[in-house]
Amino acid sequence: MSELTIREFAEIDRINQSKKRPVLFVHGLWMLPSSWRLWQAHFEARGFSTMAASWPGDTANVAEARANPLLFAGHSVTDIEERINRVIEKLTLKPILVGHSFGGLLVQKLAGAGLSICTIAIDPAPMKGVLQLPGSVLKANLPILLKPSNRDSAVTLTQEKFRYLFGNAISAAESNSLHSEYAVPTPGKPLFEAAFANFNPKAGTKVNFNNPLRGPLLIISGELDNAVPRALTTAAFKLQGRNENKTEFIEITGRGHSLVIDSGWQEVADTALKFIHENLSV
């Protein structure tokens, strides 16, 4: 079990002492907590206290991650969820959760357990029960899934693969710059878990979308996303729409999977903030 670090305990103490509503950001595959630094500053300036959650094996910076890929190998969706849950358990106030990609799936799982006061899932990876398999997803993931050893290994993205998955809606120069700044090895296991979830009764990607304690939820979708195209985000929205709490869907035109880290990130952040302020007294 991956234990919380001294740095994380210090961040939790800072948040609790601030008495401000906490916002916990959850990154996705091939990213680190540091990918949220602009969002954190933006939310902190608007009266929140923030923290970016770490996955098991996460390092302090990109260089360290690339030098130690084995740190990321073998971690499951459940491993990641349990680690983030340990952070939430230590917060005095119930947090707002904001997640991107697999982080978007994770925040839905945590919200489904009643651990969030408001949730923003941005281009969320598919939960169990989403049956659609768009061609872009197959193209992106099939080479990884066809190599069984990737399940318990760390998987990396070349500039070319990053461009297809993340940077297809921005210039090649910006995509390459983002790859250099942010892309790190990632555990392969969550990709296998998501791919075969509908054949596994105990899938780690299962979300409780009926819990009345879930709270309001916004799903944000990038129109041009190859990694999590509209068919997947709308399917998640339909499942979550069964919940008695407010559920909304917003598609941001002309944006791909890099929408939380590219030059247009603030539009997405402000969309999230608008939903939060409309649904909470914070």
C-alpha cells in the first residue's frame, strides 16, 4: 500500500487550517500532480484551498519520473482510488473533486462513494457499463493491449503518440512542447481494466451512479478528443443522469484531450468554476 508522504500531510494540514473549501485535483494517465499547478493557482486566487492528488509511484517532477519508470508499474485503478481516499479522509471539509481522463473516472468513483460535495469530470475515462468503442480509442489503445506484459509494466508515449492522444487539436509545436513538459511513464494496468471492465463483475472501473450523496456533477468533453471522444462522455452522462442530484454535460468546441494543460486551459477551468459557484455556497 502506497503511504502518504510528509509533503502530503503538510498540504492536508495547510488546507484544514485555512478553513476554506478544499479542491482536490486528480490527474490522468501519463501526467503528474504538477500538471495542475496553473489550475491550483487559479482556484486559490478565487478563495479555495487546493491540492493535487498523487497516484502510487508519482514523483516530484517529470525528470525523476522518466528516470524511474518502474515506480509506476503494476498500480490498479483500485490502488489509485484507495490512495486518494486516504487524503480525503484526512480533510476536515468534504472536497470538491476535479479530475481529467482517468482522473475523471476516479473522481466519479469517489463521488459515487459520497466523498465529494461537487464533482467535475473532464474527458473522463470510461466507467464499467459504457459499451461504446470509438475507432480513435481502438487505434490508440490496441497496440498497448496486444502486448500482455504491458499490464504490469509502465507505458510511455512518444511525441507522435502524444500528438494523436492529447495534442491533435493544437499545433504540432505546442503538442511537442507539452509532451516535453508533462508526459511521464504510466501504469498499464488501468488501460487493461477499462478495456475489459464489462466482462468483469468486480471491475475497478465500476461507479455507483445512484448514490443520493453523490452531489452535483459536471462532465466536460472536448469536441475533438481522440482519447475520450464524445461517444464515451455522453454515455457516462446518461448513466450519471440516473442520479437524483444535478448532472450536466458541456462540450467545449475545438478542444482535444490536452484541454487542461494546453494554452486554452483557463476556459475549461472557468467552466468548472461557474458550475461550482452555481451549485454550491462556497
